[in-house]
Amino acid sequence: MAHTDDQGSARRGGRRASPAVYRRRRLAVLILAVLVVAVLAIGGMALAGTLGRTDDAAAGASTSPEAPTAAAGTPGAATPAPSAAAPSAPPTAVPTATPTPTPSADPTAASPEPTPSDACDAARVVVSAETDRESYGSGESPVLALVVRNEGEEPCTVNVGTSQMAFEITSGGERIFSSTDCQQGSQDLERTIAPGGEERATFEWTRNRTVPGCTVVDEEPGAGDYTLITRLGARSSQSVEFTLQ
């Protein structure tokens, strides 16, 4: 009976493999596993190398300095910064004429000195007279002014020195005072007056009388109306009235 069962089992399951066959199969499986692992390792190394080169290239591109921009019209040259303007020279003081009793130049009325032009219209240089007040009390000294204005359109050079100017005071047609009667020395003073500009000289009259040659006059001007005229060379001002009390 047992022999009959073994024959049935052999018929149902077929022939059994030998141990050598099993060893060969196991060896083949191991070799295949080793090959798979090796292929995966080599692929990972190649991928890592590719990623490293990509990162290095990106880093190099981000850290490389940009080339400087060339200035317009000059290849490869940087645009220079503008330099500060040189400061202008300070203005010079106007000379002050102070002879006694001749007038002195007013330093507060100094005007710029443009270059004179040959087209200067001398007829537009006007002389005028002024007083600081219209009426003066007893003991008060009038302050007189000679003003030279350029009413033309071109700068004009004018001699405004004491050699040219005069202050003259009259009363009722009588000559009372002239700044040239007792003037000791005189000077020329060339000044260039801009269009619309002026030069001014002032003189304080001490309410005294004078005659040509500076002879002493004891009589003093009394209360009343007086007239002032100023002169600069051949130019004369209009008369200005004031009152002494």
C-alpha cells in the first residue's frame, strides 16, 4: 500500500530538485541583488555630482561682480563728480573822502562796479540834492546830501571826488555858504555807476557862513527859509528848500 502512495505523490508533484539546483538558484538571486545595489549606488553618485556642479555654477553666477557702467560718450570711464564752484572774491570797501568841511562819501550807498561802456549816455547821469529834514530847530545842524544817479541803460564812469562836488546854500538870493570856500585839498574819485544805480555823499552844515577865500564871517545865519543846490562838475541839481528856526 505504501509503495502505491509514493507513486501517486510522485505523479502529482513531479520530480523533486536536487540540492545543487537549489544552491545555484540561491547564488543567482544573490548576484542579481548585488547588481541591483551596485546600479543604484552608481546612479546616486552620478546624480549627486550633477547637483553639485549645478550649485557651484549658480553660486558663481550670484557672487561674480557686475562690470562698471561706462560714462556716456567715454567707453570704460566713470563720470567724474562735479567740483564745487570757487568762492567769489569779497567786495572791496569804497574809499571815503573826509576833508573838512567838504562832504564825505556815504559807505552805506556803495554800488557795484560794472565795466563801463562806450555807449554810456552821459546826459542820463543826474545830480540831485537832499536834506534829512524839511525844518530844523535852534541848534540843529542840517545833513545835506549830493546824489548822483545813472538813469541810462549803460554803466557810466563818473568822477565823484571832492574836486568835482559842491554844496551851496542861499537865502532870498543871498549867498550864505559854499563847501568849496574853505576846502583844503581835493581829490578825484572815479566810480562806475550801473544803470539805475547811484552814488551818494553827505555833508553836515554847522549853520555857518562862508565867503570865497575862507575869510572869517562872524555873522551866523538866522531863522528863515534856505535853498540848497548841489553840483558835480558841470552838472547841477534842482533846488531844495528847508527852514531854520
